[in-house]
Amino acid sequence: MKNKTYAVADKEIYSKEELELFQQIEDGNYSPMPKEKLEKERDFYKQVATNTIKKLTRKKSLNLRVYEEDISSIKAIALEKGLPYQTFLASIIHQIATKQIKV
């Protein structure tokens, strides 16, 4: 069975079902799924995002043995950048880990 089609001002042709769908969207009455399911899905993905952010922002302590002279140089560079030297070092390590700096 062939659907009837209807022409609109810009010469595009839509079926009656498509035009009804457009009207529902414009009226704000369209929902791709029942409201309860939509809320359940939203809550699920909100929890996934929260867990991901927690995992990505969790910090862990790291102990390194570094030459004293290097520490002095690092502190001087950090001071020029206006950062505490430990924050500066963490930033450099992060840039290496995310391949923003190649070694």
C-alpha cells in the first residue's frame, strides 16, 4: 500500500505521518519514548557521567627520587609560570600521559 504524499511550500514532499510528526514536534508534544522510560534512561546516563568524572579526577600520591639540582630548576620554572612546583610537575606528567607532550 502506497502512502499519500503532500507537497509543502518549498516543493519537498512528506507523507501524512511525517507531517503529523513535524506538527507534534513543533507543538512540543513529541516524545521518542514514554516519559517514565526517558527519565530512567536520563538517570542511568547521569550516573554513568558522574562515575566517569569521579574516576578521571581521582588523584594518587607518587614518590620520586630526583636530583636536588633538578628540583631547584623545576621550582624556578614553576615560579616563572606562577604555579606551585608540585602542581607544575603534575601538569607536565598529565600532558605526557595524554600525549600532549611527546617524549
